[in-house]
Amino acid sequence: MLFSGTRLSDLPRIAIILIIAGFISVGSAFFIFIEIAEDVMEKEKFAADQIATDLVNTISTGQLSIVVGWITEAGAVPIITVASIVLAIYLLFFSSFSAWVTVYFGVNMIGISLLTKGLKLMFERQRPDTLVQYDGTGFSFPSGHTTGAATFYGFLIYLTVISPLDKRWKWPINILLATVILLVALSRVYLGVHFFTDIIAGLLLGLSWLFICIGALELTIWRQRRRQRKSVG
């Protein structure tokens, strides 16, 4: 027994293949940005990054910077880590969801952490500015705040969708969560600790990995329910 009511055999080979293949394919997908990486090594500038920087300079104010500083914390590693542990405990012991939801949530969060760190080391892109106050240390590409926010709050969106909540509540909740993801990503550019291309890469990576984990989860739950129906029949 893995968890109460959940057997390891319920995890189909195809789900395992999806996770492994997903991890490889999402990492490989980043080679789409190989030209960016080459330009970074040659210390060349990017038009999109410069446009974003110029825009930030025109709208930046002291009060707005304070608000954006609060927003960016929603994607900080300590906040995401603590929130993930709390959510995992809730899913496993206090919710009516299958235990596999907790398993794949863990795969979702741990996997994106490994992918992000691996790609940062691969590209070794320097940040536009180093600000310890906003976790602006280490390599820049892709944005870790963005990948973490996309996978964590994205999984909350999934949980909201499959929950028994009334549809009148689901829409505003999910719009709010999607807005948080976007604002966290944009906050990194506003604060000057990431380039615009860093957050685009972070969103692509985070959402791709999220969808792979959710797809594998749905397949596993379907397989589990199918077995249960057969046993009853």
C-alpha cells in the first residue's frame, strides 16, 4: 500500500513514461531559446528586453515599487515551499481528493525546481541587476519565481476546477490565481532582477510541466477508477 486506498500498481506505465518524457521534453524544449543563450554568452542585447526595461522606467514610482515588492514575494521560494507543504498536508489528510493528487502535486513542485535549477546552470545568464532584497541572486534564465508561481498557483487552478465548488466561485477564484501568476512574473522585470525573456521562458517551462503532471494525474486516476469498477463488477 502506498496510501490508504491507493496501490502502487494503480500507477500505469504510461503515466511514468509521461513524467519522464515530460521532464526530458520540457527541458529539451528550451533549446528553442538556443539563439538567446548564444547571444547571452556574447553579451548581446535583446529588443524585447530593452523595450520592457524602457517601459518600466516610464511607469516606475516609489509607491508602486513597494506594492510590486509585496507581489513578488508570492513567488519566493520560502513562500512557495511552505505553501506547498501546507497544501500537501491538506490534500493528503483533510481533503476528499485521491491520494494520487498529493503524489503528483509533489512531482509537479519538485520537478519544476530541478528543471529550473538545471536550466539556470546550463545557460548561466547573468541578471540585469543583483538585488538580494528581492531574491535577485544567482543566474537569471529562466525566472525561478515565475516557474514556481506557474506550477503552484496553476495546480490550485486545477484543484478549483475539479472541486465541488459552485461555478460562480470557480471563475473568480481561477481568474485571481491566474492574475497572481502573471503579476509575479511581471514583478521580476519591474524590480530589475530579470529580463523579459527570462519570465517568458519561465512561464513556458512552468505551464508545460504543470500540464504534463496534470495529464499524468488524470490518467492515473482514470486507471484507478477503472480497476475499482471492474472489481465491483
